[in-house]
Amino acid sequence: MRATLALALLFAACLCGQIVVKEKPEDYPVHAASRATAIGAEYLVHSIPTHSQTFFARDYLVVEVAVFPARGEPVEINTNTFTLRLNGRKEILYRDTPGFVAASLRYPDWEQPHPHTEVQAGAGNAGVILGRPPVVGRFPDDPTPGQNRLPAPPKAPTPDERAGIDRDEPQTPDEAVAQYGLPDGRIEKPVSGYIYFHFRGKTKSIKSLDLVYEDNAGSVTLKLL
């Protein structure tokens, strides 16, 4: 019975393009709880897994998180709810919104050019694409890419949108970032998604990594490394 239910949930998530929330926080590699909320987390380095492929965000550290509010005690998720502390330092990294991250991947000439890597995996299909990021036009037939005003970046779906709208599997990194990003807003039931922290250093330099969750009831620290 439980196996059948799990398969049904996985199938539904594939249709909606969402991350399946595991049954309990203890099902995640790292977990902790405050008075009103339990958190599960997994450190993914630069990878953004979807149901059929994995994208890489070279300039971001990616963490999958699941938020489990206590019954009758909803919590508010925003960009300050999660922070990242590297190597025990007082300096912390703040989470970037999925829309901002998606825009930076969609328009890579925003920042200093660097090689872009993408891995695809499917039935009998795997590959790696490596190359200099293209200069992307801001609108069709843009004669001078990089010189015009950007359109509004894509937004991560709200919890209500996730529950009511079927979404296709993302085909590009920016689509994956926006579609699978942790939504901001009022959370009344368990929800999961990826959160992104801008980081251009070498991951080998990271000796310890702490994810800090903070709400009105207090804060908890999850040791990722």
C-alpha cells in the first residue's frame, strides 16, 4: 500500500515538475527542528537535478531543502529565512531568489564569462556540453546583445501554483532553477525545493558548511559539511 502511494506521488510530481517532499525530515541526509518547524536538507554542490537530467550552476551552491511546519503553525519563507555559513566564519551567504539565479543563467553575459557545463541523462542518452557562454539577445532580432534592458526574470511558482498547475519538464538551466526553486510565501504544509547561494570560490576550499534556518520561533543550524 505504501509503495503504491509513493509511486503515485512520484508520478504526480513528474507531471507537475516538482520535487517530491519526503515523508519526514529524517529522510534527508541532514535534518533539524525548531519549536514550530522541522527542516530536512541535502547539499548538492552546483547541481540542479530534475527528473530526467541534471543542470549545473557554476557560480552557485545549491541545497535541496524541505520545510515541515508544525500543524496549525504556518511559517513565512523569504530570502532571509535561509543563510549559509562557510568554514565557521562570521560572514554568511544570503540566498538568491530563483528568478535572479534563472536570469543570470539565461543571460550569462551579465557577468564575467566562464565555461558553461550541462549534463543530460536519459534512457540510453548522456552527454556533457562545455563551452563559452553565449551572448544572448534581450529580444528577437536584438542587434546589440548585452546593451538593452532585460525582461523580467522568471519567477518560482508559488505553493498554490505548484498544487494547481501541471508543468512540463524544464529544458534549460534557467527553467530548472525557476521551476524547482523553493517558493517564498506562507507555508502551511510540507514543501521542498532548491535554494541557491552565489559562490565563485573553489569548493575544495570549503571545509565546513552550515545551513542556518531562522523564523519567529528561533533558529536552527544544519551541518551540511
